[in-house]
Amino acid sequence: MRYPPAHKASTRRRIVDGTAAALRARGVSGVGVADLMRQAGLTHGGFYAHFTSKDALVAAAIAAAAEQSVRNLRKAVQRAGGKPPLEAIVDAYLSPAHRDRPERGCALATLAAELARESSAARRALTVQFDDLLAFLGEHVPDRRGASRRRRAMAVLSCLVGALTLSRAVDSPETSGEILAAARRYLTGSARRLRASRPATTSRHHQRTP
């Protein structure tokens, strides 16, 4: 039976979305093609109508997870009200809800260590996610004369991912919460100090200008 192109596209999307959630919940080694296809209501043989290999599926799923991550953080900024955008991002990323729902969260925090030993396609997909999140953060990090937005965004992202990863790894709920809270305080405090320094820097610069 022939299906229209739209049916094949929607089926592929269903497989990718299901895989994206499964990878973040169980890791690459914990996910099998047969199980993924069964979850999508398809047979194992139907897999090859959509993907050439598991590596290709993993790469597509990581790309889908990246889109979801940026979309979720953009929503956090839109809902921030009067809160500075970077603080809204930090609060959303380092929240107990994000920590407790890895299947819906950032793939960097769940898969980076494992994918360092995976295929080049999977690593490339994760690198693209890293760059996408970096570009998004670069839109919102406080600017300062002579400082690189990319460098500052990279430091923020590394702190976000590291803190979230550690908060999931420890077996103490209290310690997990402390990790998230400490990272939130550090990042928001740094951002506030940078914002506060801008008017003074500008003022001194104008005083030196003839």
C-alpha cells in the first residue's frame, strides 16, 4: 500500500520525537531500534524506510531535542515579565522541573559524556545543538566593552550544563537542590554585576572624551 508523502513525513517525525525523548531518558546504549519502532506503532523492518542506520536516527533525534531546548528557553524569556532574559533562562534551565524531566530537557546535559564515544554523526549533531544554544544565549548575555559575547555565553552554558548534570548525579535531594541554587545565584549575580558596570564604564569613557 502506497502512502502519501505527508504520511511518511509525519511517521518519521513521530519516530524522531519518540527517540529524542528516549535518548534523553535512557541514553544511546539504553535505546534499541526495535523498541523505538514498537513505541511508534511500527515494525522493525519499517525502520529502513526512514533511516539508513541507528546512527542516522540518533543524529536526527538530537537535532529535534536541540530545537525543543531553544524553543522552551525562548518561551521562558517571553514569560519573564520584568525579569532580565538571562535570569529567566537560568531559572528555567536550573529548575527542579528540568532536573526531574530529562526526557523533555537539554540533550547536552544527558548525552554529552556518552556521545563523546559515539559516531561522528551523533557528535556533529550534538555540536550543532551546542552552537545553537550558544547563539541563543549570546542574544541575552550582558554586553561589556572588549568582551566576547560568544566567550561569555560559552561560560554560562558550561555552568548550566555542569550544574544540571551534577544535580541529577548525586543521590541526595538536598545536595541536588543546593547545586541548582548555587549555580543560579552565581550566574544571576554575575549578570547583575555586569549590567551594573556598564553605565559607570560608559560615563568614564565620556569624561575622557574631549
